[in-house]
Amino acid sequence: MTADREAQVVDQVPKQLFIGGEWRDAASGATFKVEDPSTGAVLCEVADAGVDDAFAALTAADAAQPTWAAHPPRERGEILRRAYELLMARQDELGLLMTLEMGKPLAEAKGEIAYAAEFFRWFAEEAVRIEGGYSVSPDGRSRFLVMRRPAGPAMLITPWNFPMAMGTRKIGPAVAAGCTMVLKPAQQTPLSALALAAVLKEAGLPDGVLSVIPTSDAGGVTEPLLTDGRIRKVSFTGSTAVGRTLLKQSADQVLRTSMELGGNAPFLVFDDADLDAAVEGAMLAKMRNIGEACTAANRIYVQAGVAEEFARRLGERMSALRMGRGTEEGVQVGPLIDARAREKVQGLVDDAVGRGARVLVGGGPGDGAGYFYRPTVLADVPQESRLAHTEIFGPVAPVISFESESEAVAAANDTEYGLVSYLFTRDLGRAFRVSEALETGMVGLNQGIVSNPAAPFGGVKHSGLGREGGRVGIDEFLETKYVGIAGID
Ligand code: NAP
């Protein structure tokens, strides 16, 4: 990949705020820097929204809401369909842009563009299938007409780890439902969100329906909007700690909320499992996105009889991975997002080793510039280690052995999180029993990946509220209204 091509891709992205269909500087004129995590070099600067800009975006969303709600559903769907096609046509350049600001290997970044685009294709199809109902009251005297209405202007807040897909997963259903939006992307990855806004404008999204306001002051900019009264819906993806803060702020105006929060996924391998498939599944569940995924396998529980062999095979696969700048050919593991993330991962590994865990592979940072951490496998990890209770968000696979099914399920559920779990077994009875017993919103049964735009994604316990994707994804942006019709005697 040439430096010229990289510079060209960054140059093409608007660096201003997108408010009411226009690109503009922040009212204060402020900007902030965007960094390449694989080198620490500054890629560019983007406009830094303040409270005045945020209110301008909200005013645009509020003004556009009535006409947007009345916009024909077929046309709302066709805007999404065109945006899907534009994203796919630009998969290479948008993938490169994402690799530059976030660090993931180019093949994975391009994969995310396709995954992100698929939310638009899915919700393009859902826009024309918003249905209500008609029924007769039990006493036969009146009639009930049930209709679905857009929830109203929505505040969307997204994280840096999937900078494009976490945006389309919210924008897709909001457009389909007829909601206007203000999107605040993560400070570390604003470029993908700005490129997405440009694509949607080109696809014909009317002015004011979506505004995008990157900022270096997330809380300072979003709280006044949530407590203003004009926003009616908040959809957030990010950490549980920030999710709790937003839930408290949303209470003031009794806002509808969707919360896609942190995870601590258990990955269970029983001794009757196909061990090759389990190792393959663990590689996917652990290493997708450099381990920086809410769905990442955080604790790998393996039945005692196969634990040693599983850890050995996993170690072999992990040590063969190629680490480097995501733009380089053949690289499978990019850098972590920043120095703080790398220190956190090292602290968790040190804690486990201090409690008796054995390092089979890796165990420390990469050499040179950038925030690299080597793919790591730890064996004999005690359940009381901090990493068994903390979202690692890095390429570290702790293997913990267990004796019985009930012990494995109890350990898996010993967490406040409940996003996803993985289960490898060839015993059908056990597959159903354990799937039902695991306290998570999603289960990967003999597979290491669950994310799919056509499936309802989301967690229970402290992993969140609501679902994104699937048939129910649009419900998060719709209200139910019923009209009672007087007697027809
Ligand atoms: P984060 O720190 O919670 O940030 C997420 C977003 O919230 C960013 O846009 C951030 O802005 C913003 N934010 C931070 N503090 C805020 C505040 N006080 N008020 C309003 N917004 C605020 O999470 P992250 O580190 O970016 O992302 C990683 C987390 O996301 C992990 O816990 C991961 O599990 C979770 N995640 C969950 C899912 C899911 O679907 N369940 C998917 C992906 C990621 P700044 O960037 O400016 O701080």
C-alpha cells in the first residue's frame, strides 16, 4: 500500500461537522487530531463540535422529523438500498480508511464495510413492512386500530471498535422507521462516520435527517441534548460504565433507550466436542478485530480431559499469526487502539500470571512504534483472576479447565455481563440444556461468530437493553399507538 494512496483516502473524507445536510466548521473553530494507532502518527484533524453545534444538529433533526415521518416508506428504503450499493462500490477505499484510523487488518476492515452495508440492505427491505393491526374489542362494541409511528429524533452514540457497522446498525433501522438522528461517533474514529454521512447524502437522504458531530467532549456535548426534551430516543453502543451514565441522564426526559454494552463471553469446550472445530471457533471468537470486540471470547473453559491438548493447539495457531500494520499484506493482528488499552491488557496478564497462570504464547507488547500486543495464550488460569471478570479487549486467550457440566455453566454465569456465550459439543441434549442455562442474549453453538444483520443482536444483565438487527431491530425506533373506534351498533 503506498503512502500516496493512504493520503488520498484520508484527503477525500470531509473533516467538518455534518449538520442539517451541510458541511461546516465547529462554531468555535476548534479541531482535534485523529491518530494512526499502528504508528502513533497524526492522520489529520477534524472539526470538534461543541454544545452550540450539538444544538444546531438537534434543531435540524427536530425540524426535519414531521416531513421525514411522512416520507414514503418505499423511498426511505430506496435511500438505504442506494447507500448499500455505494458502500459496496467503495469497499476498498473505505476499508483502507478504517484500517488507518482504527488499526484492524485491511481484510477485516473490508469485511466490516460489507457487514455494515448489509444492515442498510436488510433495513431497506424492512422499511416497507412496518405493520399494525385491527381487532374487535372483547365486548364486541368497539374496534382497535394499532399503528406504528417513528419514535422521534434519536441520539446515536457509537464506539471506535467497529466504526462503520455500529453506525449503520443504528442508522439503518432509524431511516427505515422514519426517525431523524444526531450521531456522535467515537473520538478515535470519526473519519468512517463522516465518510458514511457523505455516502448517505449522495444516496439522497434529505437534509436534517442525519447530523454527525465528532467531538473531543463526549459527555459535555451529549448530556444537554438528552435533557433538552426534543430527543425521544437514545441508541448507544459502548462500555457498560458509560451506558449507566446515559441511562441516568435519559431518565430526566423518560427517553426510550437501546444499550449495546460490554461483554465477558465464556467459550465452553466439552470433551465430546470436535476439537478442530472448537480451536477454529476460538480463533474467530478471540481474534476477530484483534480481540477488541464486545463478542470476544473472554474466558475459554475446557473440560479437563482435553484442556491440555486444546491449549497446545490454540497456542500453535496463535503463535503463527502475523502481527503488523493493518495495511501490510498478510497481516492478521493489528495494534490496540491506544497506550491505555495496551497497559490494561498487560495489567490483566500480569495479575493472572501472579496467581499461577502459565504463559504458553506471547504475554507482552510488540516491539517498536504503535500499540501492538502479542497474541497470547495463558493456561491454568485461576477463576479468581481479574481477567475472568473484566472485558480484556485484546488478543489474550485465558484457558481455564473444568470437570463437570454444572461447574462449567456456573463459572460461565459468574459475571454481571450477559452478551454472548459460545458452546462446543456434539451431544444434542447438552447443546440444548447448556444453551438454555447460559445467561446471555446470544449463544454460538459450535460456531465462533454470532453477528449477522438478519439476527437479533443484544445482551442481558449488564450487557444491555434492546436488540439491533433482525426483524425486531426496527422496533427500537417505533412507538405503538392505538386508536379506539366507537361502537358500530
Ligand atoms: P466507551 O468509552 O463507552 O465509548 C463509546 C462511545 O461513548 C464513544 O463515542 C465515546 O466518546 C462515548 N462516550 C464516552 N463517555 C461518554 C459520556 N459521558 N457521555 C456520552 N458519550 C460518551 O466505549 P469504547 O471504549 O469506545 O468501546 C468499547 C466498548 O464498547 C466495550 O465495552 C465493548 O464491549 C462495547 N461494545 C459493545 C457492543 C455491543 O453491541 N454490545 C459492540 C461494540 C462495542 P469518546 O470516544 O469521545 O470517548
